[in-house]
Amino acid sequence: MTATATRHTEILVVGAGPAGLAAATAAASAGAQVTVLDDNPGPGGQIWRSGIASASIAIDPARENAIREFRESNASLLPGRRAIDSQQPRTLRAFVEETGVIETITWDRLILATGARERFLPFPGWTLPGVFGAGGLQALVKGGYTIAGKRVVVAGSGPLLLAVAAHLQEDGAEIVTIAEQATLGSMLPFAIKLLSHPAKLMQGARYRATLSHVPYRTGCWPLAVEGTGKLAAVRLTDGTNTWTEPCDLLACGFHLVPNTELAVLLGCELHDDCVVVDATQRTTLEDVFSVGEPTGIAGLDAALVQGKIAGLAATNQATQAKALYKKRNREEAFGKALDRAFALRPELRSLAQPDTIVCRCEDVRFAQLQSQPSWTDAKLQTRCGMGACQGRICGAAVQTLFGWRNTSIRPPIFPVPLSALLSAPTSNEITQLQEPS
Ligand SMILES: Cc1cc2nc3c(=O)[nH]c(=O)nc-3n(C[C@H](O)[C@H](O)[C@H](O)COP(=O)(O)OP(=O)(O)OC[C@H]3O[C@@H](n4cnc5c(N)ncnc54)[C@H](O)[C@@H]3O)c2cc1C
């Protein structure tokens, strides 16, 4: 047997973002044995990602509280591990980056808190150096990438744009403009809804105050990136006028897409691209719960309360869980308002030109995809979605451009070195390990 490990836990949580941490802390409070695994080196997920460059992270009291409560609970964290597949019932395999081996974890109940990723849409020049995902650039800066003095255009859609712009500016960037594709009209009902969420309203107002000198243009979107070899400027339009903004970097993302690959692989049902859950956050599989962004993009507060409900429900604390339903439902309604406010405009479907790359892993261009009847055909004929990201980036793009949905998820859901796969125990060996000697 190679240096692989098999361990058992009563409750396994995948994802140590706000939702996973809340779920683990609540479940551990009932005395359950809880293990959390995450591919990052520490807890926090996207919003609470730890870093070395940003002064603003350390003073977030919500983050400090959640991580302290988690550390004080008996839940244990397995960082630097990526759940890749499930070969047997109640079993997950995780690839350990540091050691290059695959660990097998068996569980009684599973809570999927795998978060979301940014949606990227192709337009001419979007693959040039200097173009980043908005949240991706923020994560790089949190990790130490120096942005001081750089002129940055922030574009795309969703509340993340404001958060990213404020954060980048705090780290010394000059934000040239923020281009939000949604119209003021579609955002107005959302703004009114914010009145009943004063904390969120205050947060938005703080971002706007920080960025008071930066134009926030609604109904405005990127047409193309200009530059030879790297980005030099972004061409923007409001549908009537088109102009060019010279800049060093473009931070661009069109709201978020739920990470549902693991849920689909396990057999959980989806509706509208989100994991279907009942009032207790239980999926269509008896012992599998899902919380946070995989169940719908609704923000931090939704992630926290959903996590808590699932942690309580998974440890038979139904009454305590029920007491939180009202708050959860309110946060989910906020998420629905978010979806409506930042719905993508049809013009974004016609930004790509025949030679625009859509699948950047396999260099598949828009013209190659136009004649394909489905994503399966596109995959077979062009290799679209079959590269290293396994369709995580182009999948959301082709869904927007052509209406194709990826219905087949294949293990491993993340690339894993062949050496690790070859040295992992077989199903029979795992069964032998699980049997009492
Ligand atoms: C790039 C990005 C940046 C964001 N920045 C902000 C921000 O600045 N402000 C803000 O208000 N909101 C931000 N958000 C939104 C914010 O993440 C959500 O509102 C909310 O906090 C989500 O919590 P969560 O626990 O559901 O997911 P997340 O915080 O995304 O946590 C999910 C965790 O699961 C891990 N994971 C996923 N799949 C696996 C797997 N197979 N194996 C192991 N680990 C896995 C992920 O790496 C991640 O750590 C951001 C979102 C994204 C995608």
C-alpha cells in the first residue's frame, strides 16, 4: 500500500467558506465528530480568504468571530485538499496538494459548501495578459500581488464589482471606472429591497463613499480589449456611445456561478443550475446537505444561516434549525432580487467575434462552435470544455452564448496527476481497510 490515508468522520463538510464553517461549528456543538476539507491553505473561502497584503481583512469582525468559533469547536480542518470524486457510497476522495497523494474519507453525513466562481464571457481580447476576473484579481492582491499605482477598469456585473474596486483602491490601485452591465432601471427594485437590509445598505454606501470620485456607469459593458501582446485599454459602450479607457488592468466578471460539480457527481438534483434542497438544506440524497452558493447566489448572510441550519439538522437539532428558517428565507429572497437586478443583457451574447477564443484551455474559437448543435457535439468536435479547467470557465460562457448546459460531470472533477491516481487504493482495498480486523 502507498502513502495514502483512509479516515472516517461522522460529518464531512466540503468547503471552509462562511457556509461550511457555520455548518461545521453548529454540528460540532452537538458533539458530532466533524471534519472540514478545503483546497485552500486556511479557512475563510472567497470572501474571508486570508492574505498577506490587505490590511482590511484582519479587522472584519464577522470573519474573526466565525473562524474563532470554528477553532473553538471540536471540528477539525483538513486544508490543502481538493475533493475530486466518490468511488463508493459515503466515500469521497481528496487530492492533497502538498504530498501529491489521494486520501479517502468515509462519512455518515455530508455537507457540500463548495461556493461559487465568477462567470466570464468572451469578448475580443479577453485572454490578453492584464485581463483578470474581478474576484480573481482581488484574491491575487490578497495573496501579495502588488497593485499600487496601477490603473484598473472594473467591469461586468454584480455587487462584487464594488467590493473589488474598493479593495483594490485600498491597496493603492487607481480605479478608472466601474462598468456595470445592468441598467439603473433593473437595479432600482434591488436598491429598494436594500432598505430592509440596513447592514448591506451601509456596506454598499461605504463602498460608494470610498469610490466617490470613481464613475459607476450602469448599462455599460466592455466591447473589447485593445493592446498588442498585453492590455493597453478597454473599449466600453453604453449602447449609444462607445469610448476607450486606457488602463493597466481590467478586472472583469459577470456575477457568479454555483459550484455544483461535486453535488452532480454524487447524484444530487439541480434546478436552474442550483442544488435542490429542502427546508433543512437536505439535498435529494438522504444524507447529503448543501449550503451557501451551490444552492443559489445570495451572499454572505445567506451562506452563514444556511450553514447553521444544515449543521443543526444533520445532528438532529431540528427545533433549533427551524428557528432559523425565517431569517434564511429572507436572505434567499434577497438572493432572488440579486439575480433579477443583475440579469445579463442580450447584447453580451454578441460580443464574441468569429476568432474570439471561447475555451481558453483548448484554444477553441467562437466560429468553431457556431455550427455545433449541442455542447456534447462541441466537445466531441472541438474539445471545448475538455481542457484543464474541465469547462468551469467556458461552460458558463457557452450556456450564455448558446444555451448549452453541461449535464455530464466526470471524475475526477479537478485535474489530478496520474501518479496520484495510480497510487490511490482501489475500491477493494478501501473496503478491506473499513472492515474491522
Ligand atoms: C472570487 C470570488 C470573490 C468574492 N469576493 C467577495 C467579496 O469581496 N465580498 C463579498 O461580499 N462577497 C464576495 N464573494 C461572494 C462570497 O463568496 C459569497 O457571498 C459567500 O461568502 C459564499 O460563501 P460560501 O461558503 O458559500 O462559499 P465560498 O466562500 O466560496 O467557500 C467555498 C469553499 O469551498 C472550497 N471548495 C470548493 N470546491 C471544493 C472541493 N471540491 N474540494 C475542496 N474545497 C472546495 C473553495 O475553495 C472555498 O474555499 C466572492 C465570490 C467569489 C467567487
